[in-house]
Amino acid sequence: MKKIIPGLLLSVLIPAAGSLTASAQDVRNDADLPQIKENLLYADPSATVLSLDDVLRIALNENTAVKVADKEIERSEYSKKGTYASLFPTVDLVGSYQRTIKKQVMYMDFDMSKFSSLIPGGGSSASGGSGSSASGGDDSSASSGSNGGMEIGRWNTWSGGLSASMPLVNAQLWKSLKISGEGVELAVEKARSSRLQMVSQVKQAFYSVLLAKDAYVVYKDVYDNAVQNYKQTEMKYNAQRASQLEFLRAKSNVANAIPNVYNAASSVDLSLWQLKAVMGVDLDMNIDVAGSLREFADHMFYDIHQNDSLDLSDNSTMRQFEIQTRQAQDNLKLQKYAYIPSLAANFAYQEIAMENNYSFKDYKWSPYSYVGLSLSIPIFSGGKRLNDVRSAKAQAEEIDMQRIDTQRQLAISAKQSLNTMETSMNSYNSAVTAVGLAQKAYDISEKSYNVGRSTITDLNDAQLSLTQARLSESQAIYNFLIAKTGLEQTLGIGFLDEEGKVDLDAGVSSIK
């Protein structure tokens, strides 16, 4: 019995020792880790690197919204020229043809038989002239009408000539010319609004690319640190100075860091696509952006005090309301001017031929012309003019109420942007301090872990704090720039000359 027990113990302990050895061997053989691609991100040397100025210049030339706004200006100017054309004479070539179905009958209050010799077909010696050569049906219809009446005219009437008219006194026309000019001004201001909106979108897309690139750098550093710590842990594990748990956690940290790197790289690609879309360039164009968010951090304190004014006089929406208010007031006057008489000059010259046949070469053409004045005095229109005046007045009041409400909303938006800028600047200052402290803490934890005075858990906590601090720093700068961009659009900064007039060729320098 005593011999059997040692044999059983050996039969149990030997396989167990073998399994432990195999487990340790599996850990060592599983040392290969998934690697990220070397050219994962924007390492293409053929990419065209663009600064913010370059991106804005390209967008101002290629953006679809800007091109549409320019076409609207062109259309408004053509419409204005068409309105001014109403001041000039209107000349038309006119022509007409009439075929008489039933002739008019004229009656006289004296004995028509005394003039029977003058009526076609009324006497044997009558001469019908060129019109007497008509067919028998035509001659019979040209005879005296019933009840002693006489048919007049001929079957075919041809006329052709020139007519002209020109307004001399027309208050409504003069006022409409001014409204057309304001329409062009409104189109120009809308084009400026499109440019401001496009600039805001391009800036936001540009800053999004920088934020995505900063996030990629942060997660790439996390991955590199995880790989470096894994190598240190592997060496310590092989030297039996680290436990299997620490080795597995170090390996897990590397695997967990890889998805964040790929997600960050994908965000950079998507941000670049969005930037190309708002620029209006080909989406397959290989571009990259220059700079980093930290380059804009140096101007944050200056920018928040430079843009703390809430003057909305240059806001595009308010300027459009100002133009629309003038248009509404002029439209009200336009409707009131409908009560004023109008005077026009007229001229016409025509050649007329009246025959019973279609022998054009034998036609006798008679000239007819006149020149004169036409006076129109409004008297009664069923209340139309009065209601038009009331409608124009209601429209002017509506625009004024909308202007007041919009001004309030814009003031709130500008104040919110200023508060966001101030909050982001304070967050940035705190994040800078946090990054410095987190970096020192990570360096200490890394050295402590290498000498065996701390665990992998302490090192992971330090790495997480450093990652969060660096991301918070970039996010604070990004939030500041986005709020500043929104404030600039609200204040209407850009595309104005020194006199405050719209200058669509002002370039990028006026919007920075």
C-alpha cells in the first residue's frame, strides 16, 4: 500500500508540472502582437499641404454656394437694367390681317335712291374700281343692305407699320427703378452672407482636421508607450521579475490601443473629405493641412478681447433687413403713387390696304400715322389701390418686427460665443497645467515600474490621465476656435471696405 501511494502522487504531479510548463510556453509563444500599418495616416509625400489661407482662397473660387450667389447678383443686375429700359421709347413693328365675315351696314336719314349710281351694282354705269372685280358672291354682299341700309368696307384688310410709346410722367415707374436698385444691393449682401457662411464652414472643417490629427498623435503615443511597456514587461517576465498577470495586462494594453489609433486615423480621413467638400474641390484630390491647434493657442487671449464687441451693424442678416426695410417703405410709396396721373407720348405709322381679292400686286396701300399724348387719371378701381397700400404697410411693419426679434437672437448668439470662448480659454489653461502634471506622473510611474516599485496598474492609470489631459487641451483649443468662428460670422467680419460697403473681392485678409 505504501508503494502504491508514491506512485499515484508521481502520476498526478508529473502531468500537472507538464501543464504548467506548457502554459508558460504558450505565454511566451504568444508574444507576437498585431501591428498598425506604417503608412496608416497622412504620410503620403505627394499630398498637397494647404494652410488655412490657401484653403480659404480655393474655397472662395470653387465653392458652389459662392458661385450661385454671384449668379444671383448677375440676374438682379439684368433685372435692374430691364427696369431702366422702361424709361426709353418702346418701338414695335406691327402687322395684321382681317377677313370680314359680315360687313357693317350704314343707314342714312335721306333717300338713298338719289345716290344709287354711287353704290356698286346699283346702276349700269357704276364703276367698282379695283374692288369691283370680286366674285359674284362678293358683289352681291356689297349691294345695299335691307331696310335701306348700305354695307361698307371690303372683305380683306391688311395693315403693317411702326408704333412707339414713351412714358413722360409716371411716378410708379420712377419708384420701381429705385426698388430694382435696392434689389441688386440685396443680392450683393446675400452673396456676402454666402461667403461668410462658407468661410465659417471651411474654418470649422479645417479645425476639425487639426483636432482629428491631434487625437491621432495622442492615441499613437499611447500605442507606442504600450508597446514599449510591453517589451519591458516581457523582459521582466522572462527574467521572472514580473508575474504572468502583469505580462498579460501589458499585452492587453497594446491590443486595446490599436482600435483607438485606427479610429483616429479614420476620423482624419473623414475630416479631410468634409474639408474638400466645403471647399468645392474634387473629393479624390490628395491634400493635407498644415499646422496644429497649438499654433492657434498663442492668440486666444488676444482674440477674446479683440472680439468682445457686440456691434451687429455689420451682421449680414441685419444688413439684409435694413435693405428690405427700405424696399418695403419704397413699395408703400409705390402703391400710393398709383393715385397720381400718368402721361405718355405715342406715335404710329401704318400702311393699310382694303381689297376684295388676293391680287397683292394690285393692292393700293394708304398711309396712316399719328403722334399724340396719352393722359391717364385714376378715378375708381374697386378699392384695389387702397388695399395695395394697406398690404404694403402691413409688410413693412412685419419686416420691422422680424428685424427686432432677429437682432435679439443675434445678440444672444454673440454673447454665447463670447462665453464659450472665455470658458474654453480657462479650460485650456487648466488643461495645460494638467498635461504637465500628468506627464510628470507618467514619467515617474514608468521609471518606478521599470525598477519594480510600482505595478502595471499604476502605469495604466498614469497613462490614462495623460491621455485625457492631452485630449482636453486639444478640445479646449478647438472649442475656442469654433466659437470664435461663429462669433465672426455673427458680427459679419469680412468682405467690407473701409467705408463699410460690400467688397466681395476683399480677399482672405479681411476675414481672418
